[in-house]
Amino acid sequence: MTEPVRTPDPVLAGYRASIDNIDAALIHILAERFRITKAVGAYKAEHNLPASDPGREERQIARLRQLASEANLDPEFSEKFLRFIIQEVIRHHEQAAGK
């Protein structure tokens, strides 16, 4: 049995096009963020600074939780997302330091 051919839904297609554009923007923003944190990692390695800065990380998480709340985004989700990024940045900084 063949599946019936569906007429594309223009409203759904519009939403999906917007999502696709936002996803592309997120990738480019993350790439730029990691380009900058790579420079930070090189600077830290050059100056024998620690790969992580727990105080700054916690301040950033608190700040972004507040921004998420103001933007009607789940602060728990935003914290999980940011902690994932921070861990990846720390990993890169440790690699730059040869650890």
C-alpha cells in the first residue's frame, strides 16, 4: 500500500524555515564563541593560568538563568546548556595547556 501524497502545509513550512534559519545562526554563534574561547585557552596556557574559573562560571550561570527567565525560557534548560558548553571550553583549555 502506498502512502498518500500530502500537499505541503505552507504554515508548517514557514515555521520549519524559521527553525532552520535559527539553527544555522546558533551554529555560527557557537563557532564564534568557541573561536574566542580558544584564544582565551591559548592565553591561559601561555600565562600558566588555570583552565577553569569556577567563580566566573557560577556568575555566568546565574546571569544567564536570569536572562532565560526574562525571555520565558526554562532556566534549568539554559543552565544545562551552558554547563555543557563550559565543560567543552574547559576541555579545550586543558588541551591547550597540555594536560
